[in-house]
Amino acid sequence: MGTCEVTLESLPRYPEGKEILTCIQCGACSGTCPYGEVMDYPPRRMIAMMRAGMLEKVFTSDSLLACVACYACMAKCPRGIRLTEILLPLMKEQTLTHLPELPGELQKALQNTLRYGNPMGEPSRKRAAWVKTAGVPIRILAEDPRPADALWFVECYTSFYPRGQDNSRATARLFHRLGIDFAILGNEEKCAGECGRLTWEPGLFETLMDYNMAVFQKYRFNRLVTSCPHAHNAFKNRYPALGFNWGLEHTTPFLAKYLDRLKPLLARKLDCTVTYHDSCCLGRQNEFYEAPRQLLQAIPGVKLVEMVHNRMNAICCGGGGGGMWLDTYFKAKGYERLSERRVREAVATGADVLAVSCPYEVSRFEDALKVAGYDKQMVVRDVTELLAEAMED
Amino acid sequence: MHILVLLKMVPDVVEELEIAPGGKALDLEYLRMILSESDDHALEEALVLKERHDARITVLALDAPEVDDALFTALAKGADRAIKIVGMDAGLSTRQAARVFSQTIAHEPGILPVDLILTGVQAIDDLDGLIAPLVADDMGLPYLGIITRLDLDAPKHLALAVKEYPGAVRGEFEVNLPAVLGMQAAEKPPRYVPVAKVRATMKSRTVDCLPVPTLADGGWPAVQVVEMRRNEPAGHAEMLEGAPTQVSERLCGILAEHGLL
Amino acid sequence: MTGSICVLAEQWRGHMSEVTYETLALGREVADQLGIPLTAILTGSNARELARTLGAADSVLYVDHPLLAEPVPQPCAQALAQVMADRRPRALLVPLTNVSLGVSTLLSIRLGVAAVNFCKDLTVVDGQLRALCVMYGGKIEVTVEAGGEPAILGIWPGARPADKGRASRPASTIEQITVALEEPRVRLKKYIDPEAGDVDLSRQDVLVAVGRGIQSRDNLGLVEELAKTLGGAVAGSRPVIDQGWLPLSRQVGKSGLTVRPKLYIALGISGAPEHVEGMKDSGLIVAVNSDPRAPIFNIAHYGIVADVVETLPSLTAAIGAKRSVSHHA
């Protein structure tokens, strides 16, 4: 079943909906929800309202705005109810149409993504501008459409944000040194749109899916690799309905498969203590817990330490589900910023590097470190950045 | 109450602008068009007034790339009718565009009577005048621009408009209706309409196409472009480069030299 | 005045606008190059006294009518059309401000000539007037020739320094003109002044101004800290005010205040003409913007291409350190 056709009304008739109705109201979801305490209708109550036929009360409140799509409620549910995949997107969709006014930051991000293919409103024709600074050759398919083994789907933050580009340059160097036959879409690429779906905008998501699928079909490649766990999520769970049947990898687990070839290249000792933050999409949703840790431990001089909440229990950075564009809104409401909660845990480990695998997290955690006054103690690095740094030229 | 909103597409300056060979115009091939920002505010204000006064909204636009998106979006947001004027040459001047608007309004059956015409105060390509005063003058209607708040007193046929002045001063005006008003900003930011709703609108509604009217007296003197170029200004800041701490140190030194610390 | 250069003198609420003198200075230059006289035209009601300040022009025409007391575009254009109909000057320069907006467009239709908007400068080439216009939010410049005479030219503020257009002696000849005007259909009820009590930006030596580029209201704290360290105040560009992040009294630009502090730090402000108009005469302008092509760098003295939020803390720290050293010295 394509979940896209399911509506809130028809949901109880589908197996997924019946599954929701088996809820035992234990409250594990609400307890684990990072913003559960500030929602009028945290997940458990939401399900109770659904049973009572009173869902409208939920989506006319602003509870859903605080859902950062972290998959925690879903991961903790003893009945295995897949809330983040089914009920929450449908509820968010309704919230979008019922909110009297959308928070400005979020509205701008959605409009930008529709128009320019990226939420920050950067010119779509400059998406591949960073390529010139990569220092290694990067093939753009529009210019050289020969088949490639790996299509690298770069994504937005990694194309436009200066710190995101650091990640892209590192990835390009790693791919190049590993001899991977890769190419990118360049300016033809647009946001994969996962946040579109989880940000209450199914129409935006479908528009982006249609667009990207049409571009994919122009070229020949075996597998798609992306540095963005949100894009990975979209390609894994949503795009197949439109015929996406290529191999799919996220950069971090992808590189872990090349560990044997990678190890001899990692000759520079980094001498640092690293703690790794499991991104929600990569961790709870896909259970890639060990690959990033294996890569980090392969770097000479790296000592890996764990935060109190790690792997399945990791605390969300607060950027998913549209949270990336609701910081001002959360602040105005007086909610604690999840990225600040998270960096406090990271600093408590005594590590000097906070390693991540999601492009959202670099800017979120760097901001949080500054706000919390820890920016002298700790830096944020993508796993690929650390690998590239350890690789001798 | 019938509100007419005039919409104009302008070059999207987020994307790079290229000059056409010959050096007198923008290269249309490289251009992306977007609804003029203040026109979007004019539409929003019309929607706010509709909610308040049970008005009917017609949006009127000149054909341009991506104009259908703008028109269906307007319908999805709550406009009652969308009209696109087709068949004109690309690159009309503002004065010609205004003429096309006023002639269409005057002669096309089913548009008049209109109580209020709203449009953006100014567009980034209004080289030879502004749409609102041009249309107002053509139609013999009162005009006021730079409006940031608006309400209607329907029984008295009056618009109550707040205009911006320098120094954060506002002027409260009374305008006889019908009138043409140039909106600077609606009282709230233009609303969001879900993409799915726009897509559904594209399936369920239509945009009426009207042929461009023949302009009776287009013989006014036109502005002649001698040369167009990208703005590469003579002056440019001295750029400070380096890590944030280095740059900050340098700037501190400069401020100290100027006696500012 | 046939064959002269005319300048529309803008007066508002009993005062001559600064832009009037700026435009007069530009008009003077052009008139001298063409070897023709410069005429100032003032519209108003019982405002003859103001006309005396227009000595930079060779002559002044003062149009008096009760309906011209406030600068409402249609009566103003109607009056000017009558003044100019039998006097056909070469050109009329109209300030492009919130006070006079719309006048040049309306007048051009009445006279059956072209209007030219967005002029930042005028030149004379082979006896022909050419206008340099800034379009597309400052991204493009065009040189144009207006078709027909008089050329109606809308001039951005700041074309020339106002002091160049302020004459030491009062205008010698002031000719008063009467016009017939229609019953107005647009009536000013009252002015609403900004609420008093907030900082007066125009009196600050140091302004730290923020634009869209600061991304979020939360970052205002960092900005305030920098302003405090520098002993200045925080100002904003229009989008920031519109979002409600700062009160209206902090708006710099065409619709806000015109400021001339000793130091103006523009953070995440792209430099749209509307904003630049209000701050370009500041003593020292420093701009921080992540877009290296942002037009603000064209008028700033020093520029930094960086994310504002990333730069702010180190800037505040560095300045704080320097200040405490100099205070102790």
C-alpha cells in the first residue's frame, strides 16, 4: 500500500491503522518523546483521541509542530506501532492546513524548497558551485552522462552551507582515493524531500519525488549514495513506490564497507577523544549503529567514548520533521533546544570532538556549543571529515 | 464588493541574471520569473479583506513564464477568478503593461464593476513608471501607494489606508472607492498554501485566458535603453579574510585607528 | 523656464527634505553642463518661506494651493502638469521617496512623455541627458535616454551630498503660481508618529544593524551584546522590523530613519536600495554577509564574507578585550 493514499479517515481500515488501535496506552511513546512534556497531545493521548474520534482537536492544536520526527516513540512502542511513518505525517498534513499562520521560518523553507530545490533559497544554478573547491575531479552527469557505479546524491546543506561543503569535499576526496566510480547530478539535483513529507507537506514531497525520479531515469548507475540520512530515508521508504529500484547507501555505512581499503590510507594520527551522535534517521530508523563507530575507531589516535544516551536511546538534535526551521518558534514558546540538551551530554563525556553523520547536525551542534559556552572545548565534525583529515594526501 | 488584484511576474534575482547579446536587455532564456513581492502582498491584503467583508476577488496577470503557478496559487489561496492576458510580446514596459491592464479591465465584459484595485507598490523592473498610478490615471480613479494597512467602509464607499512615510511615520488616509492602491505590505505575511492544494486547484479550476487588447494610443515616447550591464560598482569594501578570530582582531585594529573604540 | 532643468522641491510637514538639496545639487551640475538654467518647483500651502532655502536654483516657482499642503500624489501631479504645460523644461527631477512616490509617473502620463524611475545619476553625452538607473534590486544598471521633453526623472536619494545643494544666500526670485485643482478623492486624516520612548537612532554614534541574514530572532541577543560592547544601539532593515523582531522605531531605510552614525555595522543585510538610502552617509560602514556578491559590500568600507552568527561572538570578544585595555590605559 502506498501510504500516500491513506487519509486520516480511511486509516482505521488499513492494517497500519488497525495496528494503531491495538495500542495499550502504556505511555512509553509520550515518555520518550523529547517534546512530550510540552505537547497538549503527546503521542499516547493522540492515539486515545483517534480512538475517541476526536483527532481534530489534536491537529487544530500546535502539538504536532513540536514533533521532530525522531522515531523515538516508534522505536520504544511495545506493540511495534509505526507512529512516525503513518499517523504523524497524516496529522502533520492536517495541522498544516489548520494552522492560522505557519511559522515564518518554516514557510520560507518550504517555499524555497519548492522553487529552488533547497530550503535555504540558494540559487538552484549554483548547487554544484562547491565542486570547483573539492580538489579532486568530480563528474557531473549532465556534462558527462557515461554510466557510473555510484550516483552520489549530495543534498542541500552539503551543497550550499560552507560547513556542509566541508563534508562534501571530504566525501569527494575519500571516494576519489578509494577509486570509486562516482558522479553527481550537479545543478539538476533537488532536495530529496524527506522533510517535506515529515514537515506536513506531502504535495511538496511528491513534487520533488516526481522531479528527482525523472532525473534519475535519464542516467545509468548501479547505486545511489547520499550523505543525508533524511534523503536516505526518503529513497528507502518512499521513492520505491515510484519505481526507485537502485541500490541505496548512506555515505557512512557505505564507507564502512571499504574499511579494509580505507585503513591503510588513514596514516595521519588525530589524537582526539571522539563521541558519536547517532542521527535519528540513520540510527533508530535504520539501525546503522556500528558502521560509524568502526570508521571512527579505524582512525589512528582516536579514542571513542559514548554519551549516556546512545544508539537507540540517542537524543534527537531537534532538526527533523521541520524542526530545522522552527528554532525561533521553539524559542518563543520557551522550549528547550534539543541540540543544547545533546551537546551537554557530549561535553560530559570529556570528548573534544562530537562526530556526526547528518548534515543538519553540524550547524545545529556548532550553534548549540556556542550558546552553551562549550565552543572552546568541543568541535563538531562529520565522520567523513575526520576520515579525510586522517588520510594523507 | 469586488476586488481586483493586478499581478506581475518579474525576473527572479535569486538566480543569476544574464545580459542578452546586444547589451540592452536581460537574456530571457536564462531568466526565471517570480511573482513581484509586493504584488504577493496585494493579493494577501485582498484575501484578508475578503474574509472581513465578504468580497469577491479576481486576479489579473499578464502572460509570462511561471505565471500559471502564481495564478493557481492565488486561486488555491481563495481568489474567485483568475485571468491571464495572453498574446503580447515579451518584455513589455511597465507603461505598456499598465495599459494592457486598464484596457482589459475597461473593455472585457465581466470584470467591471470593481470596487477596489490592488497591486504592488513597485516592482524591481518598473523602469518607466509604476503600475498603480498608471492604471489609476488611465481609468480616472484615485490612487495612493506605499500602503501597509487597509480597511473598507463599504456603505460609505471609502477605503481607509495607512501609508508609510520616512522616519517610521504613518499617514492615515481616506480614499474614495473605486480606487487603485499600491500595497507595500499586507497586514500579515502572505499565507502558505500547501502544494497539494495548488495541484488540486490545477485539476479542478481554470485560468481564463483573454487576448491582449489592441492599444489605441501606444504612441507615447518610450525610454530608450542605451546600455545594460551587471552592477559592478566602482566602490567596493576592503575585504577582511581569515578565521573569525583573525578577522575580528583586524577589524578591532581598524576601529581603533578610526578612534571608534 | 523653457529649456531649463527643473527640480521638484520636496517639503513635508513644514520642512524641506534633505533629498531636495541633494537633487538640487545634481540638477545644478546637469544644468551647468548643458548651459541652461536651474529651476526649483515647490508645491505647498503657505509655504513660501520654505522656497527661500532653494537658492541653489536660478529661480524658484512656488505653487500655492490649500490642497497642496500635504504631498498627495494626484493633486501634486495635477498642479505640476499645469505649471509645466506652457513652460516645457528639458527635464524635471523628482525625488524617489515615500513622500513623492507616484508623482513622476502621474505627471508623465499627463504630459504625454516618458518617466524614468530608479535614477542614481545623470550625465550629459553630446548634449543629451542620460540617466543611470539601478534595477532588479540593485543587480543591474542601465543607461537610458528618456524619450521626449520634458524628461521626468525619478532620482534616488543620495545622488549628491545635500550640502552641495544648500545655498548660502536665499533664493532671489520666487514666482508664485496659482493652479486649479479638482476636489481631492484621497484625503489625509492624520499622521501617526512612532511611539516615543525608544532609543533615538539618529542620535547614536554607533549602530549595529541586522537584516534577514541573522536568520532567527534568538540571535538578536548576540547582536545586542555587540552593540552594548561598542556603546551603540541595535537597528534593523525592513524585513526584521516586519517580522516583529525589532520595533518600528529601529527601522533604517526609506520607510524608516535616515541615520549618519560614526560607525554602522551591517550584519546580514544584503544592501537593497531601500535600506542603503537610510545609512549610506554613515562615517565608517562595516558589513558582514555570507554572500560575497551582496550589494552592501559596494557601499561598505570594510567587508567580511561570513556567517553572521558565527562571526558575532568573536567580534564581540575582540572588541570587548580591546575596549577594556584602552579603558585601563
